[in-house]
Amino acid sequence: MSNPIQPSSRRLLARLIARWTALVVVLSLLYCVYVFLPFYQTAYSPVWAREQTVKTLNYLYGMLFLGALPWYWWRLWRQPPQRGLRACEKMLLGAIILRRLAASPSKKSAYQWRWWHPRIRLLLMGLLVKGFYFPLLLRSAFVHGYWLWAELGRSTAGLSWHDLVFDHGFILCLQALFLLDSVIFTIGYAIESRRLGSTIKSVEPTLLGWTAALACYPPFNEMFTLRVIPSASSVSPVPWVLPHFMPDLQRVLVLIAVGIFAWASVALGWKASNLTNRGIVTWGPYRWVRHPAYTAKCFGWWVEGLANLNHGPVVFGLVGWTAVYVLRAWTEERHLMRDPEYQRYLRQVRWRFIPGVL
């Protein structure tokens, strides 16, 4: 179908170059942060995982660098100017960066207000969220994918039925579920689309909300949180999580907890993300509780620690990390309450963590 509004070739070319340049600027800034920031070079995961992550980012960067031109040309040529502009709002931030860098000192104050315009602030905060979480979740996907592949290649000859199910099978299911969760969130941070209903409507506006979320992820958990609240596994006198030291019932309960955790991620789908409101999800485990992933994660930790509940530091770690996730749930709800859709959801689903209890 022909478009009744066809921009001139010169104007189309100018808009095309502007949007492509803005995209390259934004992506280059995020790429440099990941490649050159010291934390990402000496992070918690194996060296091979970082190398694989960098290779993937190189591929994605090159693909976007080359593929954005024909993509923007198609969008700008096919759509009316105003709709094309709205479709490229993410690139406005890059355009402002270019203008500020090119402006003389006397003119820079004229652009100052643009940084804190509500739309630009939303774009900036959304890019911060994606820029921080995307490489972490991508790396996590590689780590769990590697361990899943390694376990699949493990010889099962000579294993008893019990070991085949509760040892080999347990690890396979555990890594597969963690991989599923990591992949869903990686895709969620990478893709934002109106057609998929995953556009960012708002970003957590408070320092407390950001602190509660970032405290659970590296480098902040390693630099700060774990120095105050130790992970229960690090202070446990009995080996942690390894299936050889876990009774069969504990393994089953842990697997159920991780399964609910992954189910919550599947329910989020394209909207999977931290610190953002990308639309309210009301199906899956969210039909019964408002924070099923946090409930499942904390429940799994407590089940793993059953053998060491008489050890004070273990209990302190479990209580401390449970409190962190309760705080995350509270700050998230405070943020989402600004959305009338979430207010309706809140009236329908009364329970935060445990149906009929809490």
C-alpha cells in the first residue's frame, strides 16, 4: 500500500543520517562502558563467559551498526513523518548528546532543560537500566548454558536410578530453569516494542528503589551488600546446594521453587525487566500473588539452609536477604501504584507473597 505522505529524498536522507548517528552514539557509549569498565573485566563469572559475552556484543553492535540504516530507511519511507518520529524516540537522547558536544559553551545552557524533560529523563533512565542489566543477564545465560551442556555431556554409565534422578536430573533441571530465566530477561532488556506491548512506561524514580534492586546484583552486592549481609552459603558449616549433601525432599522443594521462579519469568515474557513499568502482567503465578519470583527465590534459600538453621550467621544471612527482597517488593509496588492498571490489579490480587497468608 502506497503512503500518501512521501518525504522528499533530501529530507529523508537527513532524517535517516540523524537517527542512525544518534543510535551509533548511544550504542557506542553503552558498549564502551561494558568493554572498558574494570568491574566487567574482573567480574564474578569465569573469564570464558566474559569473552563469549564480548564476542556476542561485538556481533550485535556490528549488526545494528550496519542494519540500522536500511531499517530506518524503511521506517521513515513507509510511515508518515510524525509517526516515524515517535518510532525513533529512543534516538533523541543520542541527538541531544551530539548537539551538546557540538555547541559552544555559551549555547550549552540553551539545551540544559532538555536533559530533564520528562521524555528525555525516561529515555535516559531506561537506557541506564538496559545498559546495566543486559550484559549481566547475557553473561548469566552463557554460564548456565555452559553448565547445562556440560551436565548433558556427563557420562551416566553406572549411575543408580537414584543418582540418575536426584543427582544428574536435579542439576539438569536446575541449570535449564536458570538458563530459561536468564534468556527471557536478556531478550526483555534487548527488545522494546509497542507491538509486543513491552515499551517502558516509567522507571523507578527513587534512590531507595534503585538501591534495593542494585544491591542484589554485581558489582554492588559484592562491594557492599555481602559485606553487611553475608550469603548464607558463604557462612554455612555444611556444603551448600551440592546435591550430594541435600536430602531428596530438599532437592525436590528447591526444584519446585526454581520452577516457580522461572514460571514467573515466562509470564513476564517480553516485559521482563527490573526497575521499570512495562505493563502489568496478570497471568501465570501473578494470578495469585504479586511477587511470585521473590517468594520462590527466598523459599528456595530457606529450604537449602534447613540443615544449618542452628548456625547463627546462616540465619542472619537468610533473614537479611529475605528483608532485601521484601524491600524490593515494597519499592516496586510504590512505583507501580502510579499506574491505574496496577491499582486495579492490586484490588484483584490481595496477596504479596503467599496466597491467603501474606
